[in-house]
Amino acid sequence: MTAVLPSSYTVRPPTLEDAQAVLELVSGYNTSVVGFADYTLDDAQDEISEPGFDPTTDGWLVFDDGKLVGYGLIFGKGDHHLLDLDVVTTDPVVERFLLDQVERRAAELAAEHGHSAVQVDIVNYQADKAREQRLAGYGFDRGTIFYRMRIDHDEAVPAPAVPAGVTVRRGAPDEASRRAAHDVLNASFAGQFGFSPRSYEEWQDAQESFSSFDWSQLTLLEIDGEAVAMQTCTSQLVEDENCGYIGRLGVLEKARGKGLAKFLLRDQFALDAAAGRSGTILHVDTNNPTPALGVYLSVGMQPTMVLEVWRREVVAA
């Protein structure tokens, strides 16, 4: 049954001017569940302004007498076969309304991109059992579980030795290095849960629009002149946790087993410690087809939070 909002409520698309209100709503919800904001003003602004996101069709703000009480969005990458959504509110009626809007728009996007159906994903803190039950009631199934992994830097961390035969390229100042990183990313993440390959142009635009990233934070590893591993890091967790964040770490299948992932991790630990960071954080899919979780545990990272991705199929309009 389609949810109907009280007559006093109003709905409109988000704008950048709404970022502060979105921050207050999202951080308030997060704090009630996990004890801290886990969200910044930059995060809110980045979501609303990300290339490819059209707030006029793909975002919703719900107000009660001028107060923001609900925020929803849907976003697709690549061929739009997989769509990410988010809905934040403490009101189940507003939640149902926003999920209805998301489902309607997902059906439209499926048709627009030539799909008979699409998968829509939403992330939920495992600690929020009530929301988990509501998502199940809305027809979502648990797709996978992510751990937030962290290692603390209480003292200086020594830089690791570069593996034999490997050349380290720090930063991606030109198109050739960025294209090499993009190729490694798409190849190494192919088939992993929730990953949608993007064109080089789409990926580059997304990276450059992200306020906490610049190309100096990308590292490439080469063997015999070929890029075989890449890592991107951001400063998105510096403000709230004083931690470096590893966004993507990928190694081509043919180059696995050579210690490249462990080198990249330890290299970033040393850089973060030298920069005065309290630690380094990343997220890992516990159902990753590669032994990623074991690699992170082996270098001293530990899980500090559990997040679940819930998924459902939406048929084209």
C-alpha cells in the first residue's frame, strides 16, 4: 500500500543549500544507532552534487512545518543495472513514502536504460534491528555484510619494503596514469557485490567531484611497466575520526599472491601515521570472492562496525 503523508507535510528536491539540514538529520539518526555522527557536511554536499545525480528526479526532502524529517535519494552508475538508495528518517510513515518514491523512480530508470528489472541496494547498520525488520517487510533481502575495519596508529609506523620487481607510482597527475588505475579498478572488482563498472569519463568526473579526494591520493603498482594494482585513499574520515580512509584497493588476478595488497596497506598505514592520523579505516565485503578480509586481518586491522546491504528487485515501468 502506498504511503500517504499528513497534509501538513511538504516534499521537494534537495539543493546544496539543504546540506546543513541533511547533515543534522543524518548525523542525528546515526548517533542514535552507533553513537557518533558518521557523516559530515562534505558528505552531504558531495551526495547532492555528485555528477550523474539529478536531485529534481532522484532526491526527496520531507518537511513537517519547515523541519526536515526525511531524506531520500537513488543513484545509478555505469549501465544503471544496480542502483544505490538511501532513506533517512525516524518516522515509519515518511520512510514508507520515501521508499515508494525510490521504487517508482527505480522502475523508470530501468526502462530508461533498457533493463527489464534493476537491483536496488540500501545500507543498514546491523545495530538497527528495527529498521532491518522494516526493510524485510518492504521486500528487501540481506545481500551481503560489510565490516568497517580499522587499525590504530599509536606510534610511528615504518614504511614497508617495496616487493621485488615492483615500481610504485604515487599520484596520478596525467590521463595515462588515471586510465591505468581505472582499468585495474574495473578488472579487479569485476563480479563483486554491488560493483558497477563505469566509463573512464564517468569515473574521473566522480573522483574529481569528491571533496576529500585528489589525484595525489592514488597509488599505482607496476610490474614490467604494466599497472597491476591500485589504491585510492581519501580524507573523508579525518574530520570526525582523524583517520585515513582507503576507498578502493584492487589487484589484478594475475598479480595476486605477491604481497601487493599487504604492501599497499602497510604503505598507507605509514603515511597516515606520519600525517598524525589516529588510524586507517576501510570497508570490506565479508563475502568478497577474494581473500580480502583475511589480508586485512593479517596486517592488524580489526572490525569495528557491521553494516548490511539489503537488496530487492524492481521491475521496469
